[in-house]
Amino acid sequence: MQTSVTTHDTHAHPEARLHALAVAIQHAITWIGSPASLIVHTVAFAACFAVCLLHWVDWNLMLTVLTNVVSLEAIYLAIFIQFSVNLQAKSLKGVEEDVESIQEDVEELGEHVEGIKEDVEDIQEDISEDASEELRKRKQAQMLEALTNDVKAMLLHLETLKTGTR
């Protein structure tokens, strides 16, 4: 009964099986590029030549088998390399999308800065006018409140960007 559940689960989640396969391939790629792999391959090749030098196996047979094994290994290495390239391309595409999003956010912030600049210019014009003191104070308070709200919005937006890109 448990076997049928396991079989049913693997058929129900092919993405999970593909992910497990991808993880296994990543582990294989990591091992193939390691010093341990270099040692294992060196020992294996040395052993192939040693069995011939000890006359346990004929040179032609050993070279034929070794050529086939090395050819198959080269095919799999090419597949593994392409797998790594595809993963890197996918990763770079995600980074590219993040950069585009950040660029749009920076442009939006630039627009907010322009608005603040205009508000500051308006405040400076209001200050220089000969308007009544009460009107000037009211407008100045309104402008400062608007600026404060804009700055708070920018800070909140920057904080969102900062936490979203980590």
C-alpha cells in the first residue's frame, strides 16, 4: 500500500522529481570540478595502464575500453556544462529583471525629487512675497507638511527597495 502511495506521489509532482534530478546534477557538477575528481580520474587512468604493464589485459583491449569510457564521459561533461550554462543564464535573467525594476524605481524617485524641488521653489517664492504673515505661515506649514509626506513616502519606498533586493 505504501508503494502505491509513493508511486502516486511521484506522478503527482513531476516538478519535484525534476528538481531532485537538477539538484543531483548540481552535486555531480560540483564533484566533477573538485580535487577529489581529479584524483579519482588520475588513479583510474593509471590503473588502466598498470593492468597492461602487468600483462593482465591486452593493450588494444584496454585502449578500446578506455577510449569508449572517455568518449562517454566527454558527452556527459558537455551535457553538464550546458546544464550549468542554462542555470547561469536563468540566474542572470532574474538579475536583469531586478535591475530593470530598480531602474524604474529610481526614475520614480527622481520624479519625487523634482516635485520636492518645485515645492521648495514655491516656498521660497512665497517667503519673498509681501503677503500677510498669517497667509505666509499657513502656506509654509502646508508646504512643509507636503514635503514631509513626500520625504516619508520616499523613505518608505527606499526601505522597501532595500529590503526587497537583499
